[in-house]
Amino acid sequence: MRYVRLLVLVLFTIAVLMTFTASATKEDAKKSGKACTYCHEKGNPKTLTDAGKYYKEHDKSLEGYKEPAQKEKK
């Protein structure tokens, strides 16, 4: 019984730690040729921009992504 509790505790700890791992990596940035802030909001890396959402939904590819039209500054 003691070993079962230890096993459950270890498996639970691993599961919790896995939820905190980043899904984007420096390799992703190199592959896309874009800065991290292209896909992630500056100061809040967990929040994705439209490009980041597209990248996530299209199997880690920006192929076919079209940037929204820039608003002119007055």
C-alpha cells in the first residue's frame, strides 16, 4: 500500500510539472524566423497573438498566414 501511494504521488507530480512546460521553443522561433513577440504578447507570454493562434492551429506552421492590415497612425 505504501508503494502504491508513492507511485501515485510521483505520477501526479510528473503530470503537474508537464502542464507547466512551454509548448513553443527557441527552435520554433528559429524555424519561423520571427521573434517570440510575433506569436506571444509582450509581457504576457501565455497569451497568443493572432499569429500565435494560427501557428498553434496549423501544426506549428505560419505557412499561409496573412497579417491583418496595419492601421495608419495619424
